Amino acid sequence: SPARSSVIIVGAGIAGLSAAKVLVKNGVEDIIILEASGRVGGRIRKQEFGGVSVELGAGWIAGVGGPKINPVWDLAQQSRLRTCFSDYSNARYNIYDPSGKIFPSGMAADSYNKAVESAIQKLKNEERKDGLDETKKMDQPCNPETPIELAIDFILHDFEMAEVEPISTYVDFGEKEFLVADERGYEHLLYKMAENFLFTSDGEISDSRLKLNKVVRELQHSRNGVLVTTEDDCTYEANYLILSASIGVLQSDLISFKPPLPRWKLEAIEELDVIVYTKIFLKFPYKFWPGGAEKEFFMYAHERRGYYTFWQHMENAYPGSNILVVTLTNGESKRVEAQSDQETLKEAMDVLRNMFGPNIPDASDILVPRWWSNRFQRGSYSNYPIYVNQQLVDNIKAPVGRIFFTGEHTSEKFNGYVHGGYLSGIDTGEALLEEIKESERKKLIQPFLV
Ligand code: FAD
């Protein structure tokens, strides 16, 4: 029979690793971390492209400069990660129409205010619906229609992920955002963290408790423990299990549970939205876009919402790299994932030629991450419904028997962010420690009860 450890952790993203750290630091050292892919980091992932290191997943440390210190900012300082200040609120003043003209800033500001107003109106309507008072005639929010309104609506909702204020990340940790621009990648802070509790050498984790390329396919659980089967037919047994797979993976059929998850859990999992968010990188022989910090972000106003809308140049992060990044989301992300990169390149070049004229050079390389098709991810991050009830939040993270849930999606306040993943791992690790202590206490007093 397989060797039994105290705890199995499924997934070596930031949540799985921070949970592991809490356990090991508190004396639970016989853990096993099973990671489906060949690397740690999950949605924190760098790749060499065009001579620099680009971030396919998380790119910003969001929430800096506020009343509390963002723990991820703290980790970044400790690991001396190179970052640069990034301000995308300027984007709305750099909006191009399809003939290459920049909209006057007054017009952009008007559209922006209108979009915020409309979002607030929508929220109020939701609130009223929630109160079941549907007989009242409500003011309909004006839907975005013109290309510039569509562009602004896109950055407000799909890029800034703005539900309407207050956003806990900004309230607690501050409104500033820093872009990670480090050749070692955002993931370097994970290695630094791992150094504290796993064996590492030469910037690699060399600990035998971390097992890569182990795709968990079945979780058998009972009052006595958990038995895990991986795709390569290995089995692992433990007293408890922490599952950090993303919400997209939980919604898919990658992992089967025996017995199946209870209905309240399945319903909570189904209720969260999966956002797909794709950063496409394009390398050019030379720079043809306006430079400068206030021009770092620019937008393209097309009649189709989200069609190559949001652009960023990488000159602030990596001067001379001649790389542009365009962000697509949801339907557009899925569409480009399904087509060839050459087709995507052509679409992006057509848009750029509309903005900057026919004579700009062709991109020499393109990189299209596929977070939606990746069966170990199935999307980029979770999004809670605007009116989330406490029961849903509780059910998302509540354990089922000996299976504990963690990950970005289990963080009520910071879901969708790296710090959400990090803090959820700590929370889950601590909750499990409590459970272990409690069961040991029961075992101790049991003999006296008989
Ligand atoms: P993950 O990193 O997904 O870790 C889960 C791990 O589980 C993965 O390694 C996966 O391979 C593994 N796994 C899954 N299924 C199995 C299985 N069956 N068996 C074994 N292992 C399995 N956040 C920010 O703060 N700032 C940003 O700028 C930002 N931008 C983003 C941009 C993109 C494109 C994406 C994708 C995400 C972005 N995020 C950003 C969100 C952030 O990356 C995540 O919230 C965070 O990294 C999630 O960490 P996690 O540990 O919860 O999940």
C-alpha cells in the first residue's frame, strides 16, 4: 500500500506553496505536493520572448502604498524583485479611432464618466432586484454603443476588473500598481519563499516532497483519510488533502471525487465565473509608437467590443525591447486560442496599421498564451457575482470531510489576485492545523471516555 503522509497538497501555485509553508513551519513536515505540470508557479509564469522575460500570467503587484502592506509586495521586496510603477489610468487619454486619430481628452473623459455612471446605475438596479421589488420601473443604464464607449466599458470591466468601488485590494493595500520587470520572473518570489521550508539549490526546488508531472485524477475520501490516484497510476495516501486547483479545473471533469462532492459544494463551484484574460506579445524590429510613461497604455476603439482594445508598450519595463502587449478577454480570448497564431498576428497587425499607418513594420514574433485550453487552468481567474451572498463564499472554501480547499478563488476579499492566492493558502494551512490539533486532542481524551 502507498506510504501515508500527513497532508497531500494538490497544486504548486502560490496558494499550494503558502499552505505548505504554514504546515511545515508548524511541524507538519511529512507533506507531499503533487503538481500536474512540470514546474511550480501555476498562473505565475514567465517565458523568454524577444530577448526579455515576459509574464504570461500575473504581471502586476496590485495594491501598494495603502494602510496595510500587501504581503506579495513584501515578498517582492525581500526577494529584490525588479518592478516598475505602472499607471493605466492614462489609457483613456490615448484612445485611437479606426482612422488613427486620437480622441480629444474631453470626449474621452465624458465617455469615462458616462461609463462609471452607467455601472453605478446597473449596480443599483441589481440591488433592487435583490430586494425582489421588481414592480418598480427602473432607470435603464445606458448601454455603451459607440466605439469609444465600448473601449472604455472594456477597460473598466474587463481590464481593471472593476466591480464598482470599494475594491478591497485598493482599500486595504493602496491604489498603486507595480509591473514586475525582472529577468528571473514574478516566479522568483516563489522560489525565495520556498527556500524557507523546502530544500532548494541553484534557484530550483530540489525537495523530494515536491512531485512534478503528477496529474491528480481521482480523490477517494472517507472519515479515515484520502487516497489520490494520478494519471500515471501512482497512488498517494494521507490523513488530509489540500486542493488548490483553479475554479476552472474544479468546474471541469479533470478530478473525480469518490464519493462525489456534495450538492452545496458543486453549486458553489458552478456559481463562480471564470474570466479568461490573455496577454498577447508582439516583437518588432523597431519602435513606431509614442514613448513615455504617460503613453505606456493606449486603446483602440473598434465597433466590436474588446477587439484588440487594450495595448501596452514595454519600453518602461524593458527599454529597447520593442515589444507591444495587447490584452483580450473572455470570448475574444477563446476565439484567438482556437485559431493559428499567424491569423492572430494578421488581425493584430491590421489594427496597428489602422492606428499607426500602413508603413509600420511587421511583427517578427508573436506569443499567444492559452489559459483557457490549458486543462490544468481552464481560465485565468475567478470572478464573484456582484451580489455575492455569504453562503456562497463560505461554501466555496468549506472543507468536504478531509479535503480542504484553497486558491485564489477561495479568497473572499482578494479573489483574482496573486495576494488572494497567497493569503488563501495561509488561511487554509492554518485551518487544517487547527483541525489536526483538535483531532489529536480528541484521540487523547478518547480512552477516558470509554
Ligand atoms: P494556480 O497558480 O493556478 O495554482 C494551481 C496549481 O494546481 C497549478 O500549478 C496547476 O498546474 C495545479 N493543478 C491543477 N489541477 C491539478 C491536478 N489535477 N493535479 C495536480 N495539480 C493540478 N494577479 C495579480 O495579482 N496581478 C496580475 O496582474 C494578474 N494578472 C493575471 C493575468 C493572467 C493572464 C492570469 C492567468 C492571472 C493573473 N492574475 C493576476 C491572477 C493570479 O495569477 C492568480 O490569482 C494566482 O496566481 C492564483 O494562484 P493559485 O495558487 O490560486 O492557483
